[in-house]
Amino acid sequence: MALVPLSQDHHHGLMLVLKIKKGIRYGVAPRRMSAYLMHEFQEALVPHFRDEEEGVFRWLSETDPVLVRALEEHRRMETLVENIRERGENLSLLQMFIEVLEAHIRFEERVLFPLIQEQFPDRLNDMASGRPVAASCHSDAGWPDHFWLPPTP
């Protein structure tokens, strides 16, 4: 299915949410989690947003409420990241970002993608039969600060 790479990216986004939640639970300094978020946003989320907006989003009418919501949420996350960049010690901004990201992913998987599958099966089939599209997500195995792991006694 042509939407699989985008859904794989969503899985990566949910892992980001989980890691930040664990960091919060473990009392990790917000600046450490913010640094990771900045990295992941630039390396994974920005390319993912671009893939969606330049790809399957273009099939929908600009006035479609589902598309309008998805684009508004992309812009809201970009604004939150800028605010976090400016105030990396702000735990409430980190919490707000992960809440927005998690709700956005759930919305796209439960509402937007089914709508696209229903309205554009031929376009999706054409995409799937063309060259394979890789997920834009990446491994963060090289990130040096694994703040999401349980603290060692």
C-alpha cells in the first residue's frame, strides 16, 4: 500500500512521544529532551510533513476540513518547536508538543488516511506500482543521550 511509508513514519513519531514521556517520568532535564526533539523534528518530522504535503495532501481540496486540520496541526507543531528552541527549559512546551503530535498521528491514521484510501484508490495503486517509496524516518541509534532509559541506581 502506498501509505505504508507514511504510517511507518507515524510509528517513529509515536516512539518519539513515548521517549519524551519516559524522560518526563524519570525527571530528565527538559533541555536534554528538547535537544533530542530538535534533532528528531529536523531529521524525521520535517521530511515527513513535506512528503505528506507534496504528496497525498495535494489530492484533497484546499477547503476540505480534514486537510485544513492536518495542515493547521503541522504549522502548530512547527510553532511549538520554535518556542521550544527559544526556551528549551520549558517542560510544559515539551508536554504540549507531544500531546499535539500524538493526537495528530492518531487523526491522520484514523481519519485522513482512510479518507484518502476511500477517495483515491486508483492514485494509491498507481503510486504503489511505481518506484517504491521509503519511509523518511530514520534510526536514532546514534543519538548519544538515551534519557528515555530507566535511570541506573
